[in-house]
Amino acid sequence: METAKTDKVSKKLEVARHFAFGAVPIVMIAGLFVMSRSTRAAKPDAAASQAAFQQVYRVLTSPRCQNCHPAGDAPLQGDDSHVHLQNVKRGTDGHGVSAMRCDTCHQVKNLPGAHMPPGNSKWALPAPEHKMVFVGRSASELCKQIKDPKQNGRRSLEQIFHHIADDDLVGWGWDPGEGRALPPLSRADTVAQLKIWMEGGAACPE
């Protein structure tokens, strides 16, 4: 009887070992399946990225942004983006020429009253070596330009993101003073769309 009991115990242990070791490949296969699904889910979504940039493009080509990113060397002004009335020019550093320096009129903050000179301590156009022209660019052209280090001041995409998200001069666009239209998206919404664009591979519209 002792032998019979021992045989039964041995068989139970053998069955237990079989299921225990047999379960390992199943667990591994299940894990690989989950990893595969996760990898597929993490694949950049180019369509979503392109759509997000179209939203960012609406902001960049609004007067609050494009007026400081003209095709020529004169800044633009007003909601109709007309050429700056005082014959102001970009200059070698983006801060104007001679007595017509930007900070002659543009102080560290907006002056009170409708259509009064807006202000920020860094008020300027981009420097001439990387003008970052927004005016007249299609969504595809502007997207490619923003990504090009030769045209964007040697900035990475991460630096571009923080420029739009955190720079206080850029932030002026959403606090432009009385009498000026705001961009079509809030700053938070613009940053959210910019993040979608980047996470999707920074795909440019066709």
C-alpha cells in the first residue's frame, strides 16, 4: 500500500511539473503578443500629425505671428498685416536700424489703450540669417521650414516646441493688448496640437 501511495504522489508531482513548465511558453507567447500590440499602438500616426500641423499653421499665419515673420525686412502690423508705418527695418540683429530700433517705441510691456504699441523686453524680428518667413508659405512649406535646422536657427524639434510653449515673446501673441485679434487657437490648444504633430513623426501636409 505504501508503494501505491508513493506512486500516486509521484504521478501528481509529475503532472504538476508538466503544467508548471508547460505554462512558461504560453506566458511568454502571451507576453510577446501584448508587446506586439503595444509596438503597433506606438507607431507614429502620420495622418493625425498632418492634421495637427494644419491647426498649428492657422496660428502661425494669423497676424499675431506672421507680422513678426514677414517675407521682407519690414515688420507688419495690424490685423490686416500692413507694412509697419514708420519705415522700420529688420537690421543686422533683428532689433531695427539706427534711431528706429524696436525698443524706441516697444517697451517691456503693452502700453495702455487700443492699438497702442505692444511691448516685450525681447521685441524684435528674427535675425536676417534665419528669417523664418511665415507670410506666403503653404502649410507644407512652413512645416518643412520649421523642421530645417538651416532655416530655424539650428533648433531641434524639442526646442521649437519649447519656443512656442514657453517663450514669453511668443506668449505675447495671446496677450496682444487692446484692439488686436487673438490667434484662432489658445496657447494651450496650440501646444497640444504641436505635441500631436511631433508624436506623429512631425509629418508635413502634402
